[in-house]
Amino acid sequence: MAAPEVMGVIVVRAWLEDSDPRRFRARITSTFELEGGPEQGEVVGSPQDALAAVARWLERFGGDVTPP
């Protein structure tokens, strides 16, 4: 019998604030449980911080998975 499929979702919404100078912002919302599980979120102020947040989420999501 196959193990149940595990799914999660992460959404990155990025924008530039209308200021001088323009400032980068991104809201990262994620969950590991698609059927009513708790959402986690954070706001970051640079593209590098957004990439780091996504990388942390991917590590938590697939950290104990053996690569193909």
C-alpha cells in the first residue's frame, strides 16, 4: 500500500511600496495541511529574505525525504 500523498502550499506576494526610494516587501503565507491546517505567515523586506523564507519552508516540508 502506498503512503498517503503529502502536500503543502506556499504563496509569495511581492510588491514595491510607493515611497522614495521604493521599498521591496513580500508576504509569505504557507501551510503544511491543505484541509484546514494552520497558516503561517511573515513579511520580509528584501528579495534575499524572501528566498531564505521559501528555502526554510522547503527544508521543513521535505527535510526527511530521500532524494530520487
